[in-house]
Amino acid sequence: MSSQKLKKWTPYLLTAPSLLVVVLFVIYPILNSVFRSFQNKETGGFTLEHYQYFLTDPLQQSNILYTLKIVLWTVLITLVFSYLLALYLRFSGSRLSKWMGMLTLLPRFIPGLVAVYAVILVIRDSGVINRLGMLVGQEWQLGWMFNEKGIILMNIWFNIPFSTLIIFASLSGIQQSIIESAKDVGASKWQIFRSMILPLSYKDALVAVTFTFMGNVGSFTTPFLMGGNSPKMLGIALYDQFNSYMDYERAAALSVLMFLICSLSAVVYIYSNLKEKEWEKRA
Amino acid sequence: MKTATPKVEIKQLAKVYPNGDGVRDINLDIREGEIITLLGPSGCGKTTILRALGGFIDVTRGSISINGEEVTHLPPEQRPTGMVFQSYNLWPHMTVEENLAFGLKLRKTPKKDIKRRIEEMLEIMRLPGTEKKYPNQLSGGQQQRIAIARSLLLEPAVLLMDEPFSALDAKIRMQMREELKRIQAELNITVVFVTHDQEEAMSLSHRIVVMDKGKMAQVGTPAEIYDKPASTYVASFIGEMNFLERGGEQLAFRPEDVSIHTDGNGMRSGVIRSIMLLGHYASVTIQTENTTIKAFVPRHETVELEEGQTISFDLNKLLTYKKGA
């Protein structure tokens, strides 16, 4: 091969392995699932019955709503907590804030399963909190296990560190002189937050929201260990279809539905990123 | 320039940081309508004083009064000061108009007044018609002018400027100095300016405060500081200075105060080491018995000089300092 030709093909050769992996293990299974979700089990013909099942069956409907409820609460609480935490970490120079900054990352280093069991030991009706209550002669039973409360608590536990990290990075990008010049012209703390900090950081907060949303739609470990029998989160419902009923067409349809729910937030994410404001363009 | 009551009075000010750095024994009266420059190398405490005036740091001791009112412990938002920072002054997500209007809106100024005053101010800044632009659509010099405008719109008693031109190109920097002088004269504002650039300080200021390791080394007009530096530190920091030792004293003289003679009539003698042409004058390095000195001579006089030549020279103006002063 002439060197000219080699030069031309080099980029393709370099990217070919990863392209192959993506096609084989990402693109193909996705296309296959989508195709299968419209397939009748017996005849192999086109059908919408699998989607119809998930969208009309009362049990499956409640699963979808249950999942959305948990995910939205998780997103909302995570956003509020991590924004406040990030604000504190960014604007407080105290030693406590430095320690908290390090502690914030700790959950990232604990395996998920370990964390779930640890929290279960604390919150279950015969758990640590209950025992502490008994010490002072109280019968504290949180009742958070086997319903959405425990799952939401656990989701927050998992998502706050990452979310805080993103928002903190964004807040760190705001120059101190921007804040100080606002103070200088007479802005109060609230006015600085509303007019400077929020507009300069909401986009990254939206990124954190998107990731939290997407990450929790398909969550499995937490609802598997902490959730009740019904309603179930979609991750568990999918597990049932795939492993218990071995109904691969329905599993495929549910996968596509979950993908669509995720893409809702992806749309928000992509839209806000495409809509580059005038002031963000480089002159 | 009125000199009756000082606009700003700094008394016995000290700000000591946990590591022992900081400023001490700062006493300074700033007069209405003057540009006073805090000049010194980095770490000398000049910015600390400025930030203390603006309310951005809490002082350890002493007091600050502005317009006769004590403001020592007031936060920035309650002080009649306006600050212009080195860079990133403007709020990037707001247009020029929004940047300028922000402070006025906080003061509940009527909308019509805001619009008129912004127009007037942009006229003074020679940036009319930029209302709808975002900071990133302006050059660095334009941004700094808008930042000055934003402070001035709130009619501060004193304008504080923290090395505002140091991030700009040399040429723009020169223009900005002239612009600032013009604006200051037009509006008769009081300016406290911080810089490490002695040329900037000399060209801008009515008075200069030379800072040395957290203390004021000398206060005076640019001419006073240049002609009668109070210490060898000030002498070596401002302009070029030659030093010669004589007994327990140090003699200091400017390169332009050396006159070179080729006929042997000078008091001292030396050998020319190098001649550097610097435009309309030349810098001549002379090796004397125990040191080298520098002399600036008009260009036409260098015709008779050459490297390696033995010459004699006189000192027209001479300052003497005790050793260690």
C-alpha cells in the first residue's frame, strides 16, 4: 500500500475496533430489541400487543407510575440537597466545609449492595433507629421498608455525591470577582444568588438532574432489596419478564418503554445544551 | 483640588493574616478629586488596603472613615465605594445595559432615569450604542471601561481600582490611562488605584504611596518620589538609580544626572563597558573602581564615545542615605 493510501485509511483502522464493539454490542442488541418488541411470539408477525399490555394492564400501569413517582421525588430531593450542599462547599471557607467536601465523595467508594444493606440495618422496623428509640423508652418504627420511602432514601444516598460534584464544579467556575462586584453595587445574598449564581449554574444543575433521572429509571439493586411485592419499579418488572416469565418480547417492549422514559430527560438535556445563549458564544 | 476635609481617612490601620503577613501602621488621608496610587511589588499589601477600603476584608485594627463617617466594619454593599477588579468584572450573562442597570435597579431608580443615565455614561466612556452587547463581544479595554462605568453610575464617594489594566495589552493600557485621567478630571472623582507598575503610577497619579512589606515607605507626588526618594528602597523601586558607597553612606543618583567628559575634567573616572542606543538617548554602562554605574546621555553625545574608552564623569544631583536606610 502506498503511504498516501495508508494515510487515508489510518483513521478508519484506528477507530475500527471500537466501532465494531459498538455495533456488535450496542447497536445490534438495541435494534434487535426494538424489532422483537413488535413481534408476535407465535406467528412472528407485527403486533402492538406487548406495548398494549404494559400501557393498559392496571398492574403494569401502577408499576410505571410508581417508578415515575420514585424517580421524580429522587430527582427533586437530590437537586435541592446537592445544590445547597454545593453552595455551602463553594462559599464557606470553614474547615467543616473542607471536611464535608471530602465526606461527600465517600459514598462513591462504597459498593452499592453494601450500602443498601447498611441502610436497611438502620431503617428497618427492628433496626438501629428502633433500638435507639428503645433506649429512651420509645417505639420508633419508620415503616420505610418495602415501599417507596426506603427506595427514595437510598436513591438520594447514591445520587447526592455525584450531583453535588457536578454543581460544585459549576459553582467553582463562577469567578469570585463576579460575586464581589455584585456585593459592591449593593446586592444582598439572596439577590446575588438569584441574579448571578443561579443563572450561571442552572445549566449544570440541569445536567445533574438529567443524570439522576436516567440513572434511576432503570435502577435494580435498591428496589430489589428494599421494594415491596407490588407495585414494583420497572427494573424489577423487567427482571420478572426476562427471568421468571421468560417472555422476551414483552421484556423487549418494556425495555423500549424505559428507554423512551429516559430519553424524555435526554431531550431536556440536549435541548438546553443546543440552545446556547448569546453570552456563552465565544466572540 | 480641595484639600480642606479628607474624603477618606485611614487611621492606624492594620490587617494581619494568620501567617503574619499583612499591613501595619497605615495612616493616610485621601483628598477629594485626586488619584492616589498604592504602588509596590506583589505581596507588599497594597491590595489588602484597597480591599479593606471596599469592605471585602475585615481589618485587625484601626479605622476607616469615608466622607467623615466611620465605615470600618460595614460590609461592601453598605459602603459608598465602587470597585473595579483586575478582570472578570462584568457579569457575563448580562448585557452591557443589564450590567449597568443592576445597581441602579437595586436602588429603585426610575426606569426612565436608568436609561438616560446609562446613555450618558456610555457617552462619557466613548462606547455609545453598546447597550445590547454581551461582555464577551467587547474587547478587554472596553470591558474595563464598562466596569468603570458601572461603578461610577452609583456615584461612589471613592472609586477603588485593583490593577484594572494589568490584563490588557501594553498599547491599550496606555490608552486606558489617558481615558481614566480624562474621566477622572471630567467628573472630579476620587480614585484609589493599585498597581505594581511604577510607570503607570507615575503617569496617572496625583500622589503615590510606595508600599514596602506591609508598610508605607513614602507618600508624595510623583515628582517628590522621583526626586527625593525617602529610602534606598523607594529609590531603587522608582525609576533607575545608581548607588555608590562612600564611608558609611550610600550615594544615589539617577542615570540622567551623570554627565560624561572625554577631556578628563570630571571628578570621577571609569571605563565604558557598553553603549546601548535606546531611541533618542543612549544608556552607557561605566565601570568604576568598585562598581558599575549607568548613565543616560543624549544620542548626539555618543558620537565621541566608544566601548573600552576611559572617561571621567560628574554627578549633577546626588542623594545620600545612611547605610541600611
